[in-house]
Amino acid sequence: MTDITRYHRQTLFHPIGEVGQEKLANKHVLLIGCGALGSSAAEMLARAGIGELTLIDRDYVELTNLQRQHLFTEEDVKNKIPKVIAAVNKLQVINSEITINSVVMDATADNLADYIKKADLIIDATDNFDTRFVINDLAHKYRVPWIFGACVGSSGMTFTIIPGQTPCLNCLLKVTPVFGATCDAIGVIGPAVQMVVTHQVTEAIKILIDDTKHIRSQLIIFDLWNNHYQSIDVSRSKQANCTSCGELPTFPSLSYQNQTKSEVLCGRDTVQIRGKQYSLGDLASMLSKYGEVQTNAFLVSVVIDSMRLVFFHDGRTFVHGTSSIEEAKKLYYQVIG
């Protein structure tokens, strides 16, 4: 039995109550992305008493994150701590009674399936649609509900996806426009993030306590700055021939040829390259000829010709200082050989 004392105010809320609180204590939520949306959602869920959280993210904390990513501090920036590690360090102090798993990796079709199969619910906190399409296919393949969320500028959108019941992301995007701009171009404000997270976490709790009659079936779109809020019925957008959720799904985003190998990161003058794995010790020695090398238990970095390369243990490299994939690859192969 869960000690409900710390959740007293939450259990007084009739739709949850003590029975709902016990259900929350026995559920496992997977958060994919631990930036603005993910770190805030993780904190809300940890405080709510979710039994187990698994956080997946590929990035580390930078100064520009602090404006909207609540769990992180200047000390995390200084030490280049991976976001999931920094988040878990804070969350364990907030609630030591729950299980929190940190996974530093780039979420792909190859490595995400095992985590999704173990989860009761997925929360999308990513910054790109390639990953969301992978989540969408895997969620439908393994019949795990997931909650889509995105924000840019002062706007946001969110939708709850239940395999076998609601339209999926592919269905949705055929009938509904998504943001054409990115946070790299027009920025993002913290309140827009919190609005998306509020909707996502509320829906998550409904699903986890089996309050199916109150699960929202509409797509939510808002613009806080321009005082716009819209709830759109998209139930008719579900398509029988959808390749992700239709009668004969082929899950196209899980095929090898559709997996991105190099990409420009959202909101950053940075390219990610997936390459060969090296030990961090070997990398530090290899890079020392280029200048001062910074290391911690999770990554190795060095500045070369005004660009900073950051190597992770799983074979990924961030090339900061360019948005050209070709330029980034040229420097990467010059260093790695």
C-alpha cells in the first residue's frame, strides 16, 4: 500500500481518490525527451506519485535551456551534465519513494521498442517529427497509449492517442496543419511549455487511473500571446488504410531507410552525427592534440576551428557552430578518420 499522506490533497480530489492513487503508484510512464516539456512533465508526475518514470534524452544541459527547463541549474550547465542525469538528481530529492530511470541515448526505431513495451503510457517531449513518427509506429505496434505535445513561440498543441480508438499522428497530420516555424526561428516562452505540459500530464493521470470517460478526444491548439484557444474534433480523421494505425499497418517509420543518420538539432546551430562507438578515454586521448579536452562520465568535448565537438558513449557526436550537415561531417571525419 502507498502511504497516501504526502498525496493527501490529491486524494481529496474525488476523480482520483485513494483508489486512483494506488493505481498511479503501480504505473510506469516513459518520457521521451527531457527538455522543456519532458523535465516539467517528469516533475509533475514525480510529485503526483507515479510508481516508475523512465526518462530518455540525447542531450546535455546548456545555458539557453534554463529559461524554460525548470529542473536544471547553472551548475548543470557548467558541468555539461546530460539532461536525464540532471533531472533524476533533482527528482530523487523531490520524491525518493518512486523509481526513476535515466537513459542517455538518441531515441530511434532500433533502441526504443524495449522501453515502450515496458511502459503503461508514453509522453512525447521531443523536438522533432522524425522521432514522433517512430513513437507513433511503436506505440501502435505494441498498443501503448501516448500523448503528443509540441510548442513554439507562444503557441502549443497536444493530442491524446489511444491505439485502436483514436486517430494516430499520421492520420492527424493529413487533416491538421502543424507548426511551420521552429523554436530556432521564433523562440519559445515558458508559459507555452507549461500549458502543453498541463494538458499532457492531466491526460496521463486520467489514463493511468482508468478514467476513460474523461479522456479528451479533441486536438488542443492555443496561442497564449494572441489569446487564442481551440479544441478541434478530429475523430473523423482516423483512416482505415493508415500505414501506422489502419487495418493492415506496415509501420513505415520503423524501416531502416527512413531512419535519419545525421540531422540539424531544433533550436540550435548544431548537427548530430551517428557514428562509430569509441570509449570516452580513447576519445579524450585522440582529441588532446586539438586543444583542451573537457570530459565527464558521459561525454568528451573539444573546440576545433571555432566549432565544438561533443562525443557521447553511444557513438553520437554533436558538432556545434554549424547548421550544415556537410560541414559538420567534414570536420567529424577529419577528426575521427
